[in-house]
Amino acid sequence: MKIDSQTKLFGLLGHPVSHSHSPQIHNPKFEEYGINAAYLAFDVAPEALKQAVAGFFTLGAEGANVTVPHKETIIPFLAEISEEARMIGAVNTLVRTDTGFRGENTDGRGFLRSLFLEQHFEPEDQQVVIFGAGGACRAIAVSLALEKARKITMVNRSKGRAEAISDLIHKETSCQSQVFCYEDRKEVQEAMAEADLLINTTTLGMSPDVGRMPDVDVSVIGRHHLVADIIYNPKETLFLQEAKKQGARTINGYGMLVHQASLSFYAWTGKE
């Protein structure tokens, strides 16, 4: 990698960032395409986020990724945000404009791209069940709804956050949406049986706590299902193992990780 007075700066803003693989993803691609740029990880404490965004822009940085805990709190410090990011209520990509950074969100689109490229799945007119109601659920649910999924069912321990996502989908798209708790076993089983795609967006099953999964009846899973887990460590969670036993196709979260990064890279460079 060549560093000189013309090198463009990109980076990751988060807290902590020592675990991130983003520099290893983006820097080799800059080099491969002959782009004079460098990508660094910046550990930004929450109370310093406003100054960091302003400073990053003043220094001439071209763009950045945003990770926890800043995806939502960074929005007031941006010049503009995309419609998708507005609906999701979170940003994971910054792109430089004349007046400041524009915020975008590539998480949901990255997930859908992985489904299409790896499993030839297209959301239009499909029924989906999502377990969890956190930020990943919101990004994925919004992207599915914008791509004309027919119905999204969210299953969570409590209904509050899931209902907020459901209300947004009803208000802004033509997609049907409903919410259940895990205790609503009959309704959850029926929704799972009717669905085309099941998605775990919780941390249940993530290393090192690999012996856990959403508290649902996997016996209703069949060969017609595509079952996804946004976890990529381990490569195959207990949830995916159980789904595979039932004959379902499965996909883990590694593709989402790669493709959300790819979409960020494209927003910055116009290159895949």
C-alpha cells in the first residue's frame, strides 16, 4: 500500500473497534483497484462522537463505516440520510458530500444480496418470520418490506420494539406485518409453517454460547424453508443445525457481513 500526500482517508467509527475485520476487507480492495486510499479503525467514545464526525469531515475524509454503539446516535451530526436509513433509524455508512456526510444503511440490503447470490431468494411476495427485534431485525425487515415481501412476522420476548417496527412497515410500505411473543406458541408455529424464510437476528447461538437458539418448535420447519442466521461465528449455529435436520436450506451471516461492506465500498468508489 502506497501512502502519500494524495491518499484518501476512509475509516470505521465505533467503540470498541479492536475486533473489527473492516480494514482487512477494504484495504486489499483499494490496492487491487489501484485506488490511493487507506482505511483505518477509530475507537470513538460516545461522548466524543459529534467532535469526531466534524473532525473527520474537516480533515477531508471521504467516507466511513459506523458500528455499535453509534449507528443511531450519529444521525443528528450528518448533513443528510438516505430514505432507507431514515426508516431503519440507523446508519452504517458515511459518504462525503459538499456540506457534510450523508448517512446510508447497507445492512439490510447486504443481507438480501447474500440471500439472492447464495440461495437465489427474492423477497417479492414471500412470507418471512424474524426472531428478535433489535437493530438487525429493523434493517432486514425494512429492506424486505421495501422489496415487496408479502408478510413479515416478528417474534420477540416482548412486543414493544417489534410493534414499533411493524407500525413503521404498515405506515410506509404495502407489506403486511404482525408481532408475537415466544409464548404465543400456536400462532408462532402457524406463521413459521406458512413462511418461506425464517431469520434469527438474535445473539442466541453466538460463540462461545453455542448451545442456544430461539425457543421455537423446529418440527414445523420443512424442505420448502430457507432458514437464515445472521451469526457467522460459529459457521453453523444450533438453529441452523436443527433446520438442516428438517431438510431446510440454510445460510449463515457471513454473506451479510461481506455484502454490507461491498455496498459501502461501492458507495465510496463506484466499484464492486
